[in-house]
Amino acid sequence: MNIFFDVDYTIMSMDGKIRPHTHDVFSQFISMGHIIYIWSGVGLRHKDVDRLGLNEFVSGIFVKPVTEYETGIQRFKVDPRPDYVIDDHREIVEFFGGYHVSPYYFKDDSDNEILELFENTIKYFETGLSDCKKLFHKNN
Ligand SMILES: [Mg+2]
């Protein structure tokens, strides 16, 4: 699966700190054969990906459309098409399918959202089913 992660408040706090378990979960997705991409509505985030130590996990960095998703991925040349998106903004998750994380605003070492995302997601990938309310099936 081509898994697309948002940056702000999804894997990074307001003050630029990495969300707990991000490295670990990226690494585990990759070991299972998935491919990790980063996109952001405010532009290309090469500097943040580098600063957060995520370069080795990330196969591509794109601009994320914040509206008109279908024309947006063409306009911004997002290739491959996202199979599964992880974002604190619900609408884009509903559109592509994926997981709507609670926003991560401030550094919090006890935050488990990325771990929960991983556990719910692998269950869903294995069975095609999920009763998790944060997980959205692809509807397009
Ligand atoms: Mg965000």
C-alpha cells in the first residue's frame, strides 16, 4: 500500500517535535512491504523530514491538495496515488480512505495515537474489516 502521512499535528507538534512512535511505525510498515510518503498542505517538507530523521523511511514528498482532491493530486503530480492516508483533517481521510488521527499539538511522551493507528491499520489490511471509528474505507 502507498501510505501517505500528513505532517502538521499528525506526526509533528506545533513546535516541531516528532510524535512518539513515528519512527518505529514507519519502520514496521516498511518491513511489511508498504511504502511511506509524506505530503503537506503548506508545501514540500523536505527540511522537516530531514530534521525529524525520517529520510530513510520516506519514498517521496508531495504537496497535499486541501480541497478538490482528485484534481489536486493531478495538479501537484502526486504519483503514485495514495491508497491510505493518515491525517488530523478528517475530510481527506474520508475521501481517499485511511485513518483520522487526533491532532498532536504539544509534545506529549505518553501519546499513543501512532501505535493505535498502526494496530488498527494492520488488522484492517489483513481482514478488510475494522470497527475503529477513526478508520475510513476507500469510497472512490
Ligand atoms: Mg495536519
